[in-house]
Amino acid sequence: MKIIVDKKNRKYVVHDKEFHTEKGVIPEEDIKNAKVGDVLETHMGKKYTVIEPNINDYIDLMKRKCSIILPQDLGLVVGFTGIGYGSKIVESGTGAGSSLLFFANIAGPEGHVSSYEIREDFVEIIQENIDGTDFENITLYNQDVTEGFKEEDNSTDLVFLDLPKPGDVIEDSYRILKTGGFIAVYTPYVEQFQIVNKILGKTGFKHITIREGNVRELEIKNNKTRPNSRMAGHTGYITFARKL
């Protein structure tokens, strides 16, 4: 897989075959031989630069049938739980797989991410997105997570939940977490995290905090600097707690 970018910063995934655009065709041989930094040109003169793709580029361009967890929220999870290279992570409510791939990139080959998704149509898309990467540290289950996690007791550094009723699996999350491990629960609505907060406390979790991550982009035009008028004002709330 390669990613090419045009002068307007529009990104495209290209594979080792002829690439067709509205501005012409890039031959298969040119794509196969391309290296990072090369400029590819269509027969109509449209130019594209080959870039070194990172996980955010891939998530931007991958297939999806639903909304995804955004980098600003995933960054909060990493920042406040301390997960990193070698971490063991379990998540549920995978959707298109943005959090799954993000965590797999963070954990690296010495770590592992297990993901539980109940919808078969979503699993097909997630598997297609996984197959477009080089990750070998992922296990994907097409399973109702309320049936129980497959992980052993005290084996996991982070449990991340993005479910309509996350409270149904908080007790089993506690079971599989290591002492000192974290749970992070993503909820769009206040009523959801109110319920989650109560269940976390009853289950024995400590240091319960609720955070919201808003990102405000600034724009500069003709020496006039101001916040971008298309700011995403709210994505969701993330409830953090720790097994101690």
C-alpha cells in the first residue's frame, strides 16, 4: 500500500495497479516502482507526491459504514492511561476499526489488541481494514461481549468500551484487568456516563474521572487569525477508572 497526495492535500491509497483519477491515469509500473518522496504524474500532467503513510492517514482513508472515534479522543485514552509499546489491550464496539488500528500501532509487535464486535457486517469491514495493514498483533472476535471476555484474569493493561450499554461488561472488565490497569469508556451522552460512574464505583474501580476532549483549529487568512468556524464542538465523554 502507498499513499499519494495532491497539491490540495487530498490523499489517496494506491496499490500496485493502474490508478485512475479525474485528472488522468498513473501507470501500474510507475506505482510499483515509486518510493517515498517520488512525484507521480498522470498522462494529463496531474502530479501526486508519494508519502510515508502513518496510522492516521490510513484511518482517514479506510472503509467505514459508521462514525469513528476521532484522534482527539484516542489521544486522551493514550495520554491518561499510559499505554504504550507492549501493552495488552481489549476493546469492544469496534465499528469500522479506528480505535483497534490506533491501539495496535501504539502497542507494537510486542503488544496485542483483542477486539469484540457483535455485528457481522461490521466485522467484514474491520477485517478488510486490518488486511490493508501489516499488523499481526490483532485478534478480532465476532461476538456479543456480554457473553464474557476470552482473556484470562489479571492479564490486560487497558479495556476500552464504546457500547450503548457499557455497564453490562464493566464487572468482567475488572476481572481481566491487571492491578493498576485502566478502563476507559466512551459515551456520547451525559446520562450514559452517569450510569457508568455508579457501576464503576460498585465494581471496585478507583480514581474515576470523566473527561471531554475538544480541539479548536485556528485559521490564518490575509493576516486575519481566528478559530475555524467548522469546529467539532463535542464528540463524546470518556470515563476513566483504575483497578487498584
